[in-house]
Amino acid sequence: MEQQPVLVFLRGLIRSRFHWLDFPQRFGNRYRVLTPELAGNGFRYNEPTPASIREMMEDVRRQVRSQTEQPISIVAVSMGAMIAAEWARCYPMEVRELHLINTSLANMSSPWERMTALSFFRLLACFGNRPRLERTIFELTINRPVTSTETQPWLTFAQQHPLSWRNVFGQLIAASRYKGPLTAPVDHVVFYNAAQDRLVRPLCTARIATNWKKPLITHPNAGHDLPADEPEWLENALKQHLLDLK
């Protein structure tokens, strides 16, 4: 019997697998879907986050490898895309394809391009106030109007799974230092970005796509959190480019 292909979803900075909501399950009729949780985030909030992107990659890799030995496809956002790129660099035979969303690398973009100064100071101003941090993340990463019906579960989840500020700053530092591959670590890579991303400048993703000589698909007015801002658009774009759905 032919094995079902495996699709792994990786979230970004201080985000949990919870924040995918039902998005991964949109691919469940064709793939075995896995959503590992990075130590320090979400359901693992009481664990220390690893100190580097390499160590974060090993953390999520152990979770996935405990469930499958098959080569995997990865869909990843922001810092999650850095983790995915490192996985493909270190273990290219384990990764069939990469679909990388609104990301950046320290060796291809400047710090003020990778996180705008205004966004950084707005996040810093939330120190010690988790609900305020969550609301600020909504404002910085989602451009469409968001209703209280949508935001309340996220606020409740944040209160029930409180992040430590040590982990928050640790992830910021690790992401800011990460220098990714200069060329594509695997053959099949597709990039997705949002032209109106207010957290990370869209050109950061575009530069990686150019250097890696891989396609870039751009949403004209979405924000940084493409899966939450424009899930239908992203679903359709992925389904056009995933190897098992082409």
C-alpha cells in the first residue's frame, strides 16, 4: 500500500501550532499533516526555547522523525521558514520541498528590513503585558478587519499558555542572527510573500527567491501572517505548487 505523503507546517516567532487554526487540515485529504510545536511556544510554553535556529530545527525535527521516516514537504512562515531552510541544509535527503512564507535571512537583508523599527518598538512596549502583545501582533500582521469573534480565542489561548519573556527575546535574537543557505538546499522551493507586510519588508523574501533562483508568488495587499490574513489565497497558491497536487 502506497504511503500518504507527509506535509509539515511550521509557525514563526512566538507563534504556536494553535495559530494555524484549521488551515493545515485543508490539505488532509491528500497528505498526512504534522504540526510540531517549538519548545517555548504554545502548548510547550513552560519549556526553554533552544538558543539557535539550528537547535530549534533539531527540536522540531525530533518530533517529526518520531512520527515518520518519510521525506517531507514543509510549509513554513517567518522564523518557521528559517527552521525549514536549516532542516533542508542539514538533512537535504529528508526534505522533498519547501514552501516559505514572508521570511528573511541575516546574510541577505539588513536588520531594519527584517523587522521595521516601528514594529520592533511597538512589540517592545508590550513587555510584561501579554494581552497587549497579542493585540499588537494582530495589528502588525493582519491587514484585513479582524472581529472580536476571531481574536478572542487567540487572546484566551495566550492567557492559558503564557510565554516567558526569556523565550520571546531568545527567539528574536536567534532569528536576527540566522544566516541561511546562499543557494537553494533542495530543488523544489517556492516563496510566498505579502506586498503590504508591515512587520518584515517584502523584499527580504524576494531577495532569497532571487538568490536561490526560485519562484516568488506575491499577494498584493495581505499582511505578514498570510495564513490568517488570506487563507483561501494561500491555500490555492500552495495547491498549485505542492508536488503531490500539481
